[in-house]
Amino acid sequence: MAETDFRSSTNQIPPSGSAGEGTPITDALEETLGRLSKKAGVKATIVLDRSTGAILKTSGDFTQIRPSKAASENAGTTQPDPFSKDVTSATANSEASDGAEQLAAMVWGFIGAAGTLVEDLDTEDELRLLRLRTKKQELVIVPDPKYLLIVIHETLAPAS
């Protein structure tokens, strides 16, 4: 799969209100999400507010992306949930919404750990892109000054 520069569209996003005021998704970000969702193999996308971790937008099917039961049980005991309860997913299905919220919380923690690693390695460097590939799926996480863009897509089976 060819690499896509997700940052090019999100870098041009004009300033908007804070996440507490319900940061609107800009046209440029909407257009980027529309393009991504049409790509083959893309299961879902999530946009998080960079400063709070609140879910701003989701698209796709999260029912097959739910975290394991062990991860769900541990998430509540090891870290406080950074997401306020008044922020809801656009998805009507509560199971999919819960899956999106759990995944977003795990990615939020992962970004924090990765950012700390980069900072510890070189204080003048910054995190630009994370790719996490498993047997079943790949997460591409693009940190932007205002947003975290998370794209979940299928991992293509190797040709035999």
C-alpha cells in the first residue's frame, strides 16, 4: 500500500474554537477523512482533539475493532479515562461507540508514551507519524498540532 501524507491536508486547517467549545471539524479535515474512508482496506477513522483526547469525529465500523476483554478491564484500573462523558460518537450503535472510545483511550496513551520517548531521545525532535502493524490490522496515527488522526485498515495477507 502506498504511503499517504495525511499531514498535508491537516496542516492547512485554520484556527477554530477550543475542544471545550466543541471544536468544529474543518472542511479540509472533512475532505481528508472522505478520501481516506474511500480507500481500499480502510476500516475506520477517528479524529481526536490533540489537547484533551476528546473524540471529534469517527467513521467506519468499530464493532470488529473492539479491544480485548483484558485490555478493557485494565484500562479502567490503570489510567483515568481522559474522555468526558458528554462527548459522544456520531455512531448510534453503543457497542461501536464503546469500541471507538476504548480504542481512542488506548491510542491516547500510546501517543503520550511515544511522545515521551521521542522527547527523551532528542528534545529538539518531534513525533510525526506512528504506524502500528499487527496480523489483523494497521493503525496509522498522525499527530497534528490540533488533532490526532487515527486510520485503522486491514493488513493485507502476504501473497503465497
